[in-house]
Amino acid sequence: MHKAEFEVEAITPIFMRGADQDQSQAEIRASSIKGLMRWWFRALAGNYFGDDVAGLKKVEDYVFGSTGGRSRVVVELKIDNLKYSKSPLPMVWRKDRITKKTIERLKSNAIEGKFKVCIESYNNDLLELAFYSLYTLFTLGSIGFRHTRGAGSIKINAINYENFKPNVNVSYDFKDKNDFCRKINGTISKIIKATNKIIRDLANKLNFKPNPVFSDCCRYSALIPNCAGIYVWYKNNGVKDIYYKSDEPSRPESLLDHFENKFKSYSNINYGFENYIFGLPRANKRKYRRISPMHVGVVKTNNETFLKIIIFKTDPYHPKVKVNWSDLDKFLEDIEAEKIWPEVFKK
């Protein structure tokens, strides 16, 4: 059996529920982690499959399982020291029923603390695909509800191996922002190439020929260089607190408060950024639900704390909602977000 264990900690609150979605309970679930691993597997594998969704699904189901077959990768949680509390939901405000003006942040049950995620498989190559998916989830993504707006950010403290060693030497101990930028740019590019190679070998083993189609961006979120980007945003004004704190939008106190102040418009009664490119539902478009193409999370290094912003451009974003992707580019430019990937990437 090949195994890898991630020792991690939540650096912003995790809003995750049990199977019954009981709002009185907060729970980190292995099945939820595995679901997010599948999402990031698609993001990595998009460089190989493009819009060959059928081929992508065939490999994804072979690795992670489906209704037609068992998973070949096992995901288990080991809980170390979790803390339960009520924390503000990112960018969710309670409004006055009469004036419709924002009053205070809504809060919900959340989890913080340390835990371990163990993945194992009898097949070394399949574990390697799962390993890259989990590493990318923790490094670029976040977990739980509102994970695209700063909640559920994870820091990897250690990775332990048993009868397994990935071909890419991943980085997770960063000294500062510059160290993070330098290491992540190289690591993500190497992971994508390694993922492509394993998938190629796996396709031959399964005796099927993928039909990669690359016209523009994929219909799903994929780490394709011309359709995705990794940015960092740093507020260098002595801000010490990380998570949403202020109940006065115009007076930000924490790092995420400052980002919200840039992103949202507190002058209108809806307290929102009125642009569909930043996620659906919005207003009367609620039935056209789409996850935000901008994933915002927190990175905590030895000496600094800053935001990671990952964007995914898809084609189409939604078949019934037209968006202008340049609006997203302009927002990142206006707030002076620094692009760190891709600098140079060759398929």
C-alpha cells in the first residue's frame, strides 16, 4: 500500500457541515475533501483533455470512483486539535429590514485547528494523481462553504510518505511572499506536466484514446495558462489580523476586510460588486448559479500573511449569461494584484 499524509491547520474558519447539513453542527468530512480533490484534479487534467469531458470523466472515475465502480484512492481524516466557534461568513451581511442598509456580519458555526488527511492506494501512479490534487487544493484552494471568499484556508505543516514518493518535489514551507511566488510558479508547472504524463500512461493502460480539444478555454475551471492565473495581494500597512473582523465596511481592520473593501461597494444598499463576472447568483440571476471564477484565500508564511487569488476563465461562463472577462482583469490590475503564474509555461 502506498500512502501520503498531510499535516495541516486551518488558518481561517472552515464552514463545513455533516451529511444532514444541520446548521447547528460543524464537521470536517473526508467525503467533502475527496470531492474537492476531484475538482482540483479536473483543474490540473484540463491541460491534457481540454474539452474532451468524456475522456476526463473516464479517468477521474477510474481514480476517485463513481456509481459504476469503487474508488482506487482512500481518503481518511485524523482529527488532532479542533476548535469550534461562531465566525463571520465571508462577505455576508445582515441588513435592516426597513432601510436595507448593512448592519453587521452574519455568523455561523465554524471549525479551526489542526488535522491530518491521509490518502492511500495500491497503485503508485493513482496515488500520485490524488497527491497532486490534494496538494493543489491545500496550496491554491480552500475548503468548505464560502471557500472562494477567504474561508477554509489551509496551511500545510508537514507531508509524510510511506512507500511513496511523488516525482515532483513539492514546496510547502515558505519564508515569505517572494519565496512563495518563486516556488509556487515552478511547482505548479511541474505538477501539471507530471499529471499529463501519468494520464497519458493511464489512457494507454485503459486502452482508450482521449480526444483533446483546445479551441479556447474549457467549459470547466482548468489551470490552462491562457485561461487561469495565480496572483498574490499584500496589504503592507501593519495589518495584523487576518480574518473578517470589522462591522463597519468603510473602516477595514483585517487583511480580508481590506480586500472586501476593494471588492465590494459599501455605498449601495446591496453592499455588492454589481458585476456578474465575480460569481452567480446575483440579484434576479439566482437561477443561473455559477461558482465564482475568482478564488480568494490566505497564505501564511514564516514571516508574512497575504492573499492568494486564483482565477479561472471558462467558455462559456454560463450559456445564458454573458460576461466580460476584461472586467476581472481590470479589477486585479486596479488593486495591484501581482501575477505569479504562469510566467513561462510550455506544454
